[in-house]
Amino acid sequence: MRDRADWDGTAVVTLTVTVAGAATTRTVRLRAAPVLTQLNTQRLQRVFAAESDDENTRGWHAEVAKAAPLTTLPTADDNWTQDLFEPAYQKVDGHGMRVLVPSVNDRHRQAARVAYTQLRGRDVAVVHVADVPEADSDDDNTYDSMGNLETMPPTPGHPNGTIVVGGTPSARILTFFRAQGAQDVVTVDTGWLTVGHVDEFIQFLPVDSGWKAIVADPAAGLTMLAGVPQKEKLHGNLPTLEWPYDERIDQRTVAEFRADDQFVDTNRVAARRIDQNITTLGLPASRIVRIPVLFTARSFDWALAQSAIDGMDDGPEKDEAIVALNAMRYAVGETPNLINGLVVNGNRYVAPKPYGPLLGGHDVFETAATQALATVGYQVSYVDDLTSAHVGEGEIHCSTNTFRDYLAS
């Protein structure tokens, strides 16, 4: 089923047998099993990531492979494996079939072909949801990336979970998921983010009592900065960085960050929008584990605007450009985003190493995340994605995809 206006998923099969001139007819009504999106609460079976010769990428690949079987895919120059397809499934009476739903985002469509060329096979299908760009619309819509689709585990009245999307994805992809009739689709606000994906601020993990939502907490991140040595760099214990990474990683002191109104306000805006999204999802405080994360407005877009300003002559046009630059509040992770990690089996979580400020030789963001997840029985492994995924405005979750055991209860 792609659209109930075209087909409601039912079919009638009629068998007529004629013997000695007498006909007997029997009829059975069939219904297509709904396509359901995969849940993080299902047991992890395999992790996928893009092939890479980058040393930093290969390093965190090796660390992830210690936690779960890892397969690399030939995705050319597109490293955002999470964005390429959404793993889903159909199941009837203990039998099932994976159904991969590729992104309809033009930018990812070619790389998403790995769903057909590498993954399709026995009990693994791929469904093509056609999306025809409309006049005066953006056919490179970041909201159509599948990192912008997460599934909240079951809640009362929603036994198959609830699909959560951000911003304004293609109408056709939303129609497809709603046509299944088995999961509600809830839209949250991700317009305050530069990339604009749900997995930048929330993720769901299984716990012994059911499940929890881990949520980025920029307000807590700002508060933590007040308790560390102000002359220390915000990014502590960094490896030796060569160009261009020495410029991409903001190496100002904690005091300089705290005195930066744009930085502080970007995190305050992010905190308000995240709280609004939690309300939209109806998540009570008892469901939430908050983890400090810091955001910044100094994205690729900011850097491009700054570079353009540097090349302008003094005058009103340059002054207006500077005002616009300082007004930017769209957010990307300043610290490697701890929410954007990988849920593995055995109450383990693989997170990007946050490279936060040091206090007594310890990364305060890493310590806070370890303690927060320990309250729900989780152990955290930290992997370095600083000069690969992080500087590309993504993290471990953006760079991976998974197959989980959808047949288990």
C-alpha cells in the first residue's frame, strides 16, 4: 500500500471448481500486512556504514564492530548511511520480510541504490515510493533524509510505536507510512537545526522496565560551563589537528564561548524548541534521560557567509551582511552530539567522544553522559568521530544504519 486513495491493501480471491456441470465457489478476502518501521527496542543484528579510506572513520568503524557485526556499503561520497533508507518490515504469524524504504531526497537517491544492489534478497524487499518534484519546491529536501525519521516505541493505544518526523517531509512519503494504518505519524519542529533531523536531539533505547528517551539538554550544557575553569579550552584533550580541522573545530576558551551572545542564545533557542517537541510527543519526565549537548550557529552556512563578508568592501551592504551573520541561530552540534549514537545489545550505547571541557583531567560532558545513562542500566563506549562525521555536521547515528530482529516479540 502506498496510498489508500489508490488501493486500500485488500484483495478478494475467488476459486470456482466445476465438476460434472456443477460449480462450487469459495471466496477469501486478503489484506496486505502493514509495513512497520523498525524499533530500537528490537535486538540489534547488524550495523551498516559507508566504505571509507579515511583514518578517523575506519577507527570508529573498528570500535563499532567490537559491539556488533558491521558491514560497509559502497555509497560513493555519501557517508550518511542513516539517511539512505528506513529499515521496516511486514510480519504475519511469526513469518516476515524486511521492507527497506529508500529516501526520496534527490541528493541521497543514487547512494540509496545500495538498498537494491547490496541488501535486497531473500526476505529483504525494497519499496519504491515515487516522488515527483513540484514546481517551486525543493527536490533536495533535507527532511526527506531517513535520519529525520525515528520511531517511538509502543505506548498505550499504539502497540506498533509512533513514527516521529521533523519539519516538512515529502507528502508522498508521509502518505505511504500513514497508508499502512498501523502507526501514527507525529511531526515535530526541527526547523531550528541547520540539518534539521530528529536524531539530532532525541533517541529511544530499551531498558529493563520498557524504554526511555534520551534527549539533548543544551541548557544543562550551558550550566556546566559555569563550573569549569574559564581559561580552559571548551574542547578539551583534542588530538593534534591539521588544516582544515584546526579551523573547523572552534578552539576558543570556555570564557570566550560564554561571552558569545550568538552561541549562548543558539543554545537557549534549542532548549526551548526541544522542550516544545517533548510536549508534542507527550513524553513525561519519567520517560526522559537528559544529556548535556552544546550547539552552535557556526555551521557550514555560517562559515560560507563569513567568508563572503571577508571579501566584501566596507559599506552598507557589508554592514547588513554582518548583522545577518550575527542573527543566525540555526543549530549544529558544537560538542560531538551524544544523542546521535548507536544503541547496541546488552544495555550498551556507542556514543561520539564529546571532547568537552576538562575538570580535574576528566571530560565533564563524558562524565555527565556516563552517569545519566548508568541510571537506566547502560554502559557507554565513546568513539572518536571528530574529523570525519562530526566536522561534516553528523555523528555515529547519522553514519550508520541497522537491521534489528523484527520477528522477536
